[in-house]
Amino acid sequence: MKSLFMDTAWKNLILVLCQDGQVVASVVKEAFKKQSETMFVELQTLLDQVGWTLADIQEVVITDGPGSYTGLRLAMTTAKLLGTQADVTVKTISTLQLYAGVVPQANVILDARGGRAYVGHIEAGNTTWMGILPIEEVASFLDEHPGQLYGEGELVDQVAKASNFVQNVADLLPLAQAVENVHALVPAYMKENDSYKV
């Protein structure tokens, strides 16, 4: 199985090519609000490195949020085109899963602007809770949910562990959720007080 992973939801452009679950090529670069300018060039470079074309891709996995409105739509639109025009399987993971990977217990926080944060608790790669909280409530959430912190710890004056995005992609591929109706796929935008227990 030849898989393409794409994440354009936040500050990075992350592209990973995998074959049978093993990473064969990848790029991770900061490109906040510039993913649209660089994604297709970087993707073509990766494909050339391994001698693949887009026609070789059998599965596309993307992050479906939370994240930047425009950023989320870039990877999602590309995945939808491949899923409908090339009959490629499309799967998703959350942006918060990507940051945490499959460690036993993890918390992820990302800036949601306006004094708010996207917050998630992840256990062995599975999201047990995610939502949007006022910044002043995040510290209490972290106290109640032990685990390694990832993302933007500076929001709560804590040091977050750096995410190994490429390894996390390889580890999370088996947990990605298949999209039954690609036409109905939409980003997981969060609104004030939205929370999801999985």
C-alpha cells in the first residue's frame, strides 16, 4: 500500500510518503500561511525522490482539524480530488493526534486565538477528549489529565515536548479513520465550548 500523508492545518507543512506502513520520504517545514505556495512543489519533489507519481498513491491520510481555516482546506481539497477522481482511499486523523503520536498519555494545546486554545487528551494515539477552552482554564485541564504536553506550551507558561511528526504519522496510520463519503468530508472546526468525548 502506497500512502500519502498531508498536514497543512497549522504552522507546518508536513508531507510523508509511506509504503506498507514504512516511511520512504518526508518533509516537515514551517510554512504558516504559505502552505499553498509550497505544498505541490514539495510533494512533487518527494514523489520524484522515490520514483512515484500521483497515480501510484492508493491511500491519502490528512489531518481534519482543528486548525487554520485556509490551511485545513488545502490538504482536504487535495485529498477530496484524489479520492473522487483517482478512486483513492481517504482517511483522517486529528491535528491533535498528530502532535501527540501514540505515547501512553498526552495533552496537546494549540492557540485558537482570542484567548482560547484547542485542547486534547490523547491515550495511546486515541483521542479521549478534545475541545476549545479559554486559556485560563487550560492549566486546570492539564492538572486533571496527566500526560506529556505537546504543542504550544508557552500559552500556559509550560515547556512542551517537541513532536516527532514523521514517526507519529507512521505510528498513527493504523488508527486513521476511513472516510465513507469523500464528498461530505469537512474540517473539524471547533466553536466556543465544543467538546468531544471519544
